[in-house]
Amino acid sequence: MHVTTFEGVVENGQIHLSTNVRLPEKTRVYVVVPDLEVKPVMHMFSPRLVHPEDAADFRKEVIEDLPDASL
């Protein structure tokens, strides 16, 4: 496999190459990011019911609060 390296920067989520190179559409590229500190990401998972038929026990009732006309 032949590899060519270009330097660039990320601006607004897009990679801009430093040279005026035009890559053909659908070209497979590999992005190598030097010296990037990856911060750990926390995942919060939604709770799941053991018995999905119990979902009716958690049904919400919406009550509209009317504005107080005397104010």
C-alpha cells in the first residue's frame, strides 16, 4: 500500500489541508492525531424495566396550571 502524508488543521469540525491538494471523491483516508489527550467519557444508561408490562405504573398525568387573573 502506497501512503502519502499531508499536514492540516481542524476548523469547525472539518479538516483543512495545508497544501493545495485535491483528493478524488470516495478516497479512503486515515487521520492520525499527534499529542491528543483523550478525556474519559462517562456513559449514563437508561434504566430498563424487568417486566415491560409494568410501564403503565409510571404513566404521567399532566395538569395545566391556569394563571391567576386577580394579579
